Amino acid sequence: MWMRRLPRYFIRGALVTAPLALTLYIIGWLLRSIDRLLPLGVPGLGLLVTLVLITLAGFLTSNVVGRGVVEATDHFLKRLPLVKLVYTSIKDLIGAFVGDHKSFDRPVAVQVAPGSPVKMLGFLTRRGMHVLGMPDHVAVYCPQSYNFAGNLLIVPADMVEPLDATSGEVMTFVVSGGVSGLGVGQSLLPPPSAPYTGPSGPNSRPTL
């Protein structure tokens, strides 16, 4: 009898050990990569020094002199043709998640076609596209599952529905293909007989 259960035990074991093994592998790879950049001879010391330097940089830029140096460096890099493209893209991407002016803080659902019940999840990044002559349209960035890529959609504003969820929950839900985030393990739909009440009343939803 126990021989028949071996495949089931193997699958259960894989479900437990695979995420742990991959996590440890990625952490080890990061440590080795940083140690190669800062060969100090002690494993993990490079990461510690990097964290200290980043924290020190944040402390120094909190005063007028430090901010002046950062602004001057920023202005210089933005004047270099090829460096400008790489630098501004990375800076804007990081700032969109953790900066003072976050861009991915308005999760929405977008209809794939007018009147279609099928929707894509994304983040509202522009409330109007006047620069392209489309003032009634908005820009929505839709990340892809199990990928670091995404698609930028320009759609009419009435095709966008704000979501009553945090950006982190929506991003986790999309990137994981729907298996994590937004109350994993719970039904994301109300019972068929129960009407959707929304966050503040029947059929209500947040405003853009």
C-alpha cells in the first residue's frame, strides 16, 4: 500500500522543498555576485558593506549638501546621450515602486474591448493623454505573469475600473498568475446568489 503512495509523497515533498531550495539558491547567487564585486574575503561581508553604503548614501542625501551633489550628478548623467536612456529608465522604474512619487499605486481593471466581460489587471500611470491628442484616454501598465515584462495600454477612461486593493496585492496576484495575493486560498467571487456590494454600497466602486 505504501508503495502506491510514494508518488504522492514525492509531489508533496517537491511542493515544500522546491520554493525553499529556489529561495536559498537565489539568495546564494546574490551573495556570490555581490562578493565578486566586493572581494573582501569573507562570504556575505560584501552584502553587509553594500547595505551600509546604501544606508550611508541615504543619510548623506538627507541634507542640503548631499542633495546638491545628487542633483548635480543627476543633471550630468541626463545630458549623456546613451547613459541618459539607461539611467532615466532605471530611475523612473525604481521610483515608480518606492519613490516619493509612486506611479504604480492605482490598481485598475481594464476591459479588453468595449462591453467585454474579460478584463486585464494593471496600474493607472497617466490620467490623460493630452500630449498624444487623446484627452479622454488614460495610460495603464499591465504586468505579465511569471515575467518582468508588461504592456502599456492606452484606453478610454470609461473602460478602466479602479480596484479596492493595494498595489502590492494586485502586483503579487498578476505576477504569480493568480495563485498568490488577494486572499489566496479564499474565493475571489461572491456566491452566485449574493450581489456584489463593493466597498461602499451596492454596485459601487472607487473613483479614479
